[in-house]
Amino acid sequence: MLGLSVFITACATNPATGERHINLFSESQEIQMGKDADQQISASLGLYPDQELAEYIQELGLVLASKSERPNLPWTFRVLDDPTVNAFALPGGYIYVTRGILTYLNSEAELAGVVGHEIGHVTAQHSVHRMSSQQLAQLGLGVGMVLSPELARYGQLASTGLQLMFLKFSRDDETQADELGLRYMGRENYDAQEMVSVMAMLDGVSQSAGGGRIPEWLSTHPNPGNRKEHIQGMIAMNEDAYSGSMVNRDRYLDHIDGLVFGQNPREGFFRENIFYHPDLKFRFDFPQGWQTTNMKQGVVGISPAQDAIIQIFLTDKQSIEEAANEFFSQQGITAGTQRKGAINGLPEISGEFAVTTEQGVLHGQATFLYYEGIVYQLLGYTAEPNWPGYATVIVSSIRSFNILTDQKILSVQPLRINIVTLDQPMTFKDFTTRYPSSISIDMLALINRAELDDRFDAGHKLKQIVGERIE
């Protein structure tokens, strides 16, 4: 049982589904698991900084959860500052929607369908059942990186919370969550047909990506096949339970007015292999051809062979000396000679290190650099035998850290949603001409769920995307 210190509870009937499952986790353990993972996910992905929107999502979620079969869980609903189209649930009542999925939704009833679906995963205990069946008490499996425990707390690459986020559900779980989501929508008098619209939207997002990519929500929530038809069938079979009519389109759109659309360049962006961070005023050159990722807590580059890593993270230290001493003095790390110097005029301390892991010895360079009140940690490492082949490119990349002076990049702003209330009847094509947007007409039509020839009355609200695109 992987050394689990858990109590095996009796096979009990789930109040939401009527099914019986062996569960390795008590409710208190389930709640603690979600609470711990919530802290990791909130720190890693970041919460969207709009208190009014956060309160709106929390209020709506609590109303739906109060009518569920597990109303006494510490239900928590959050908006993640992430542009992907996603929503997910953690055990114990922690529910997340991204600002990316909020961009594509068009009513409060659609939002209630998404949130209700995620509440269904919690009330049916899908995560803990799957974890129990796999005999897992923790999912600290990392994301394909080989790190010692000491380096992992710096690299932020192995995370129980993120593994819980990406725990995939089965098709049966998805069908059940759809049914429960409809149940909770019906209990609050929401129009259940709006859940059908959500599935149509997800199909549209997938098709707009050329079929090669699917929304993040569908990557962890597999489509059980003919999903729209299945939801419509459930509605038709139980019309009394799903007879609600509340949509609240305008109320929802007013809440997402001003929402950031797409990637927020203020938090950093790439142009080919060069990373720019306008808020922190620095640039960094990753090696050509490396796969790069910008996260809330840092930036990571992975070699084409996936056998070397370069990463930039912010520390909480007051000086480069303090940061370097803490890193190089860790148990298990063999530190080389440390050198003080400067990178493009910025004070730094660098040194090579080695650390033994279960998979072998890692060898790399750690650099600690001070810039505008922040101590940065720059790490580059690979397996010991590969270090001679990677040393030059890793060190060269680390020493590319430089002050950002391009005023156009420093002043860049994100695209945002602007909710327009039509002052006269017009077609959607007329709308795109009178209120031009910074994205393609096809994308604008998708987020508005409209066709060019659709005609709207005065007073109707539509989404416009404003701001200057980054080329």
C-alpha cells in the first residue's frame, strides 16, 4: 500500500450517486488533501486579481453546493489567472475556473453548469475513489523531471497539487458529473439547456485549434461521446427537474467586463527563444530549440532531448550571499568553488554543484543575481555524464540575464474584454466594423457564440476585445 498511513473506511453508499465504493480516505483526510493542494495550485498558477469577480464566483458556487448532497464541506471557489479553457475540482470541495474559460462563457447559467459539474466530481468523490483504486495517498510524482528533494523545493516542478489537478477522470465519471451538474442547476432554477451550450462551445474551441488541440477541460475530462446529445436526453427524460428558466446573461457579462484576454504579457512572454518580463524589467535568452514554459513562480527551459533544464525563480532572500549560502549548504549537495562577479552590471554569485538522486548524479551551475530589490536564482543542470556537452550553452544562457530597456515592451498591456451594449439593432458583421477588435473575426465570433449574419436588438450585450496585440 506504498506505506500509506490511512484508515480504510467501510464500503459506504455515496449520497450523491447511490453507488458503493471502497474509500481509503476519511472525509477529514479528503478535506486536508484538498486544502494542501489548494495552497500549491494557488501559488503555482496564481489567482486572478479581481476581488469582485472572485466574490461573484464564490457566491454562485456556494449557492449550488448548498443544494448538493455534501453541503457541509468547506467549499471554496477560485478564479485562476490562466488563459487556458479549464475548470477542475480537488477533493474536499476546492473548485477552480480559469479566466480563460470565463472568456468563452456567455451566461451565468453556463457558468453554473461548469461549476455544478465540478461540484459533482467532489460530491461523487471521483478523485478519492480513483486514488484509492490506484493505492495512492500522495501524487508527488513530479512532471518528468529528475530532482532531489532539496532541489525540488527550489524548482517547484514536483507538486502534489498539480498532480491532483491533472488527475484524469473516466468517461463514466464525466457522465455522472454531467448528471449531477444538471441536478444542481435544476435545484437553483437555471436553464439546463445552457449546459448543452457549454459543450458546443468546447467543441468550437477544439475546432478553432485545427483539431490538433483540445481545451484543457477536455484533456482531463474525457468526452464520454455524444455528450451534447446525452445531456439533451437527460433533460428530455426528466423535464420537471430541469424546467428552470434562469439564464442571467447580462449579469454574467457585466462581471467579466475588463477581464484579461489571452496571455498577459505583463507577466512575461516569449519571442522565439527570448523571454521578456515587462513588470520585472528583465530579458533572458534561452538556447535555440529548447521548449520553454512561463509559470507564476518562474520560467523553465528544457532541452530538445529533455535531458537538461534551465530555470529562473525568484527567491525570498535579501541578498545573493544569503541565497547562495542556503542553496550550496543543503544536505546532499556537493558545491564547487563559488565566484562573485557581475552579469551585465548586476551583482551575482555563481558556482557549480552536484547532487545524487535515485536516478544518478546531477551536475549543474547555480547563479544568484540581485536586480531591483529581488534575488533571482538561475539554475542549469543535467545528468553528470552530459554536463561537459551542456556546460557552455547553459552558462551562456544564464549570463544572458539583462536589464530590459525596450520602451515598447516595457509599456505593453494585455488585451481585455470590453462589454458593449448595442445602441441600435445591427448584425454581428456590423458590430465587428463599428467596434473593431484586436483578434480575428472568427475568434470574436466564437467567444460571442455568433455568426456574421446574426442580428441583435438594441440593448443586447456583445464582447469586444480591445488592446494592442504583441507581434
